[in-house]
Amino acid sequence: MTTSVFEARNLVYRYRDTLALNGLNLTIEQGKHVALLGANGSGKSTLLRILDGLYFPESGALSFCGEPLTEEHLRDDSFAFQFRRRVGFVFQNPDVQLFNPTVFDELAFGPLQLRWPKDLIRQRIGEMLEQMEITHLKDRPPHHLSGGEKKRVALASVLILDPEVLLLDEPTAALDPKSESRIIDLLIDWKGSLKTVVMATHDLDVVEDIADQAFIFQGGRVIAEGLPRDLLRDEALLKETNLIHSHRHAHPSGEIHSHLHRHHDHGH
Ligand SMILES: Nc1ncnc2c1ncn2[C@@H]1O[C@H](COP(=O)(O)OP(=O)(O)OP(=O)(O)O)[C@@H](O)[C@H]1O
Ligand SMILES: [Mg+2]
């Protein structure tokens, strides 16, 4: 029997007057690599913050490994401790994640909280800095780094703890091609492991490589789920959910055509 890591039933979440999740259902099984796809504002980041126990839905039910993931249950120290140890979250915007005086301290923060031995902390920080190619930044204040440098520090500060469940909100956005392909390689390496990965992304070209299941969001609900290969071939579905658009071109002959474009192809 497969165990579900998260089970969400009919989640409703509202920011003041904006309905962000509108009866959302999804189940995430252990060891799956799941991509959350959908237009801007469709609810992906909101769901990830709820899965990380940062926000709580106004109605509906959510469980983590069979236990209710609620505000009340997270007040239970033993549940909160094991939940925080098992689940790591990389925010879409690294500015809200980074708060230490230096990159080194940023990476040391989680391990110190978990009371790892000092030698192990130094060793793991050294490895992580190298892996993310941020060794040269280790004494810099994180809030003075470039967008992509911040993102790499934020990823490193979560990956150093090697969480069983990773929630990644657009992990490759803002990264240069080399850093992006490092992250994609990491995600590919984790496939087939017990690690569960839930990531929101607009990078449709890599979804088939990094995910074995995809959920398409629209208006705060999941409106389709399946194998990335199948969903990404469903042109009508992609068009209707704004994942691709048809763009009108005037060709030199004067003829006007419509072509289907994926979002990131906006070169013109
Ligand atoms: N802090 C906030 N305050 C008020 N409304 C918010 C806030 N964050 C998000 N929203 C609204 O909630 C809805 C869902 O937003 P969310 O950030 O979850 O979308 P998303 O799918 O992650 O979009 P994107 O692809 O742009 O990251 C949107 O209508 C958005 O305007
Ligand atoms: Mg988002």
C-alpha cells in the first residue's frame, strides 16, 4: 500500500477579499515528484504555504502522513518538531526566507537548531556551498546578493537538512542556465528515491524530466492530473489553462497566422 504524504480535501483559502483556493483536492504519495502547473494567480504558492503549515485553510481537510495538519495539531511540540524536520520549503521569493547576517550563518541556522555536532555542520556547509557554487559568497550578507544568488542560498539552506519532503516554489526561476541545470540534475537524481518533491514551475520544458506526476491548477482548484507526458500533449487543456497561448503573427507575405506558444517562449 502506498502512503500518502499529503491529502487535501476541499480546501478553501481566502486572503481578505481574494479567494485563492476554491475547493482544492489533491493527494501526494510518498516518493512522488509532483509538478504544480498553472497560470499566475491560480493558487500554487498558496497551496505550498498551506502544505508547509504556514497558512491554514478556512475549510476543508488536510493531512500529513495520516495526521491532521492543523494549527491546533502543530501546537503539539512533538508533531511540530517531526513535521518541521521532515518537510523543507523553498519560497518563490528568497527575500522572505533569508534573514541571517551572512550566507554561512544562513546555512548553519537549521543544523544548529537541530543541534548537529559543530564539525558535521562545518563539513556539510562546505559541501553545500560547493554544490551550489556559492563558496565565494559565504561571508556576504544574503540580502545584498543578486536574485539568482539569493535563490541558490535559499535552496542550500533547505537542502543542507536533507528533508524527506521538499516543497519547492519555482526552484529554477531567476537562475542562470548553469545553476538551473544543476538544480534540474539534483531533481533528476532524486527520482526513484523515497524523497517526495512538490514543486510549482512555469518551466514546461523540464517537467517531463523532473516530475512523474503533474497537477494543473485553475482558479484555485486542480482541474487535471496525470503523467506530465500526457498533460503536456493536451493542447486544448494547456490553452484553456493559459499554459500556452496562440499568438498572431504577420508574416512577410502579409499572411496572418496563429501559432501555439509556451509561456516562456515570449521572445517577441
Ligand atoms: N499575500 C497576498 N495577499 C492577497 N492576495 C494574495 C496574496 N498572495 C496571493 N494572493 C492572491 O491569491 C491568488 C493565488 O495566488 P498564488 O500566489 O497562490 O498564485 P500562483 O499560482 O503561485 O501564481 P504565480 O504563478 O504568479 O506564482 C491570486 O489571486 C493572488 O492575487
Ligand atoms: Mg506562485
